[in-house]
Amino acid sequence: MTVDAPRTESPGRAGVVTEVVPRTLESAEIGADGTDAWMSLRYGLPTDDFVRLNLITTITGATAGADGTSETITSRTDRYVLGGIRRNADVVVVGAQTVRAEGYLLPKTARLAIVTSSGDLGDGRLSAEGRDDRPPAIVLCPVSRVDVVRDGIRDAPAEVWGVAAESDQLTPRAIVDALRGRGLRRIVCEGGPALATQFVEAGVVDEICVTVSPVLEATGHPFIGPAARIESSVAGMLVDDAGFSYLRLRPSR
């Protein structure tokens, strides 16, 4: 779910995706002409100042398969959803651990912002292959850590932005404010689970996009874990004929 390099279909063919909330029952065939536009419309934003989470989980709450990545729990439809979300975003935010685990290619349509205090992105895990026309990734870190982070990223296709912080860890509000201050107002956070939980608990999230994979996976990499219940409403839901569902939840404020 997190990268846009081609992947082997797993665990089943996606085929057709259908909108069930709102109950239009309109469908699109994955891979057909017009499906990108169909998906982008469903993931359009009501305002330019908007923060989303975009995550995948199995029905057992795992966010990764046995290989430690989302590779074995994702679907082709999920990658179309990812494309629709990113086309409606200015910037994709991830934690450095997610980059090290999954690997990231600079997105086609949005900037990539990586949150770190060490600059350790993993050797070669951030790539601009075939994306030489894209701006470099943004590496967000506390001002006090800028020199350390610059040394840490080495020759990765990235530039460092120092953000005012009271400690060696950036808060979600500081991250959002720093990005909006540079004109990046439509924000989507793709995790991992720790960063996603921080965003939810900080109350900065307008919508949570959740792909639910019909896989009984051991929960070695848990889904987000807020300390208390957060009420939400369903803003939209798609399903595909491989048994995946794609929810849009609006947390109550």
C-alpha cells in the first residue's frame, strides 16, 4: 500500500470495485479506462486544508505480513485507492521506520515527507528511480537534530527541513503546521502505526482511509492503538470481489 512500484497480485484478483456507502452501487473495473478518474472522484476533498490517514490492516489487526511489509496483505484495488488518495494530496507523510521497512519511491503526484530524528532511511530504501523530474523528499526533524539528520541521509534524494520542537520528537501539530507553512495543505499520513496513532490522538486527522484485508494474519505489527475510544462516522465505503473493503472514517471532534 505504501509504494507505487508494481507488485504481484496478492492475495487475490481485485476485478471489480463497488461503492456501497453512499449506496450508489456504482462499479469500476480495475485496470479499465476511466477507473483512475472514478477513484479520484471518490477520494476528492471537501476543502484544501485536510489531513488524512491512509492505512491497511487485516481483519486480525495486522498492518504487515510475515515478511514485515504490506506486500502480502494488499490488493490491486488498494493500489488504485492509493493513487486516488495521492492525486488529491500535496504531500505524503511517513515515518523513517516505514521507509526502512517498506522502501519508498518518490510519489508521482505529491511530495514525500519523512519524519525522523536520526536521518536513518535505510541504505537505498528511498528511491527516485524513474522520477528524476520529481522534487526530492522532505525530511522533517527537530531543529536541534538538523546536522545529525543531514549526515544520516547521506546521498538519499532528500532535503532537510528543521522544525521547532520542544524535544527530539516532532508532534503531529508541528508537522502539519510546518507543511502548511510551505503551502502543502492537503496532507496524507501513511504511517507507520506509531505515527498514525499520534496523529489520531492529537486530533489533527480529518479522515481515516482504511483498507481492510480479508487475511487472518498474526498480529506482529499491530494497527493503530489509541489509548481511548475515538468516535467516528463512515463517510464512504468501497468493496471489491476479492473481499477487501475500503473505508473512509471521519473522527468526531
